[in-house]
Amino acid sequence: MILGALAAVVGIMGDHTAHHQRTWANLLVNAFFFFGIGLGALFFYALQNATETAWTVLLNRVFEGIYSYLPIGALTMVVVLAAGSMHMHHIYHWMDHTLYHEFMIGEGHEAQYVDEAVQGAVANPNYDLLIANKKAFLNQPFFWIRTLAYLGVFLFFARWFRSQSLQMDKETGDSLVQRMRLNYRRGALFLIFFAVFSSTLAWDWIMSIDAHWFSTLFGWYVFSGMFCSAMTTAVILVLYLKRKGYLPQVNNSHIQDLGKWVFATSFLWSYLYFSQFMLIWYTNIPEEVTYFMSRIDHHPILLWTVFFVNFAIPMVMLMSRDAKRNPRFLIFVGSIILIGHWLDVILMVMPGTLGHEFHGVGLLEVGMFLAFLGMFIFTVLHTLTKAPLTVVNHPYLEESIHHQI
């Protein structure tokens, strides 16, 4: 974390973009990427409760540790978004209020913007019809209402699931079963919120960077990246803990099933990535295809690296049963996949934020990533020290211990 922070500071000193746009863009990339890992872990945790899955019970505390980063992740996201609202950066072009009014009276900072050609009004050169037509959705009050709703719901469920998990360690008998059933109901309720919010937060925080562009697949595409990153983080963390002598009851079957999830979510991401690209490219609608044209024309290496790393590597390297049971190999492949999905977030953010001023991954990008990675690792490991690494009294604990495939 210290090394990353030092590299980031050096990179920031070399950031000569207007309003330090590159620095803010990197903050957004890493804030969103690591927040997404925590959110993906919370989704999987809630899914296991809603489906009353047994084999993951031994791993519950691992996922609790990963999603414990959500409060810090939420704070970093709020900082970046609030800075945009205060015009400290211009990542979100639509936050400029002058874009929404067709006419203006006066000039400079004293200009007044109006929607009708009243006396003394002239055409507003900043007026953007496409963005103005989205004003009902893309306006700051509604944007912040949605953002606070996302964060409030996610943090509430994260805190609630954690407290219930710790409480279950102290209970037995009927009260334990009733608490598990309550987890089932709350898990199902979370999935309802998540089904909506996982898409709309992707629209708000990422897709609105390119405010002229839209994709109906974008929310699912972003979700699949979060989910894959979370499962990859989980398998790396489990293998790390086992290497340190913890989680002795976690066996090769648990590891293989986690590897299956990494494999499956990689294919889900690949399917959505290609589907979005193919449909937009084939229809060739100017407002849609411009998103990919800017990336193909100016960042082709990054574009195809993201696709190759996140699709071809999991497909080739995680296909076999033995590969998903090999700890060192899984950690190696998982690390590559995580870097691939971090590059995917860079590809989503940087071209729309910096345009031609983005020349690839440099010291600032690497340093900021390492700083956030250190903060993420510290938070997760600190949480894991606060409770036993395996649950104590869960009704499905024995079934999870004897999990075999």
C-alpha cells in the first residue's frame, strides 16, 4: 500500500491534464473496481442464503471479509462523485448545467440560461439536445438520491448479514433454525434490490461518462465483471488462508467449486462483452457505435487485451478438473483474471474521460491500483481477525465439511 501510494504521488505530480482529470479518473477506476469486488461478494453471500446452499457454509467468513470493504468503497465512490458535483473534475460531462438550456442571456459567469427565446437571449453554444432530452434522469438531485439509495441498501444488508452470522455462533436449537430462515428471506429480499440497483448504478457511475451513448446490456455486463472479480478474489483468499494453515476443513471439492464459479462467471462476462459489441457494431447506429470506434481506433491493444485475458485465459486454463484443484495454478490464473477486469474498468472509464490524452497504463495507474489494493487487503484481513474463520453452529456446517464432488 505504501509503495503504491508513493507511485501514485509521483504519477499525480506528472498529471498535467486539466483539473487533474487523469488523477480523478484513476480514483474512479479503482474506487469502482474494488467496490465492485465487495458488492459481488455480498451478492454471492446473499444468493447462498436465498438458495440455502450448504457447501459454501465453511467459506462464509471469507465472503464476509471481502464485503467488509464496502463501507470504505462507498466512501471513495462518494468522494469522486461529490468532486464531480462540485466541478473539481469533468468526468461526468452531463453535470454541466449549461448543456440543458437552448438559450442564454449575457456572457461569461454572469450568463443566465433559459429554455425560450426571450428578449435579449441568444443561442447557447453549449446546448446539447441529446443530454437535454435525458434531463429527467440525468440531473444531480435525482442522481444523488439514487446513489444514496444504492449505498444505503448495500451497507444495510452487509451490516445485517454480518451481525446475523456472528449471532448464529451463539445460538442452538430452534432459534438457530429460525435465524437461518430469516437469512433466507433477507437474502431473497436483497436479490430483488440488487437486480435493479446493479444495473442502474452501472448506468449512473460508468455509462453516464459517455452521456450520448447507451447500451441495454451494460448493467449486466458490469455486473458480470463484478461477480467474476469477487469469485476470483474469494478463491485466491481461500488458498492464501489454507497455505497459512487456516481453514483446514476446506477441501479440494470446495476449491474446485470456487474454480467452477470463476470459470462460469468468466464465460458470462465474455458472452455479454461479445453480445454488446456484436449487436452495436452490426446495427451501426452512430450514437451507439461511437463508443467502440473510439476504443478500437485509439486503444486497440487495450481493447483486445481485455477480451483475450478475460475470455481466452479462463477458457484454456480452467477447463480441466485438475486445473481447478491446483492451488498455485489457480492463484496464478486468478491474479491474471483480476488484472484483466481492472483493465476492463480502465477501458470503460478512461477513453470517455481523457479522450486522446489517455496513452495507456502508466505509473499513476499502477500506483493508484497498488494503493487501493493495499487498503483492500488490509481491510479484508483485519475483518477476518475479528471472528473465527469458520462458522460454529450453522445447521449446514456438517454438510459443508463433508462436501465431496
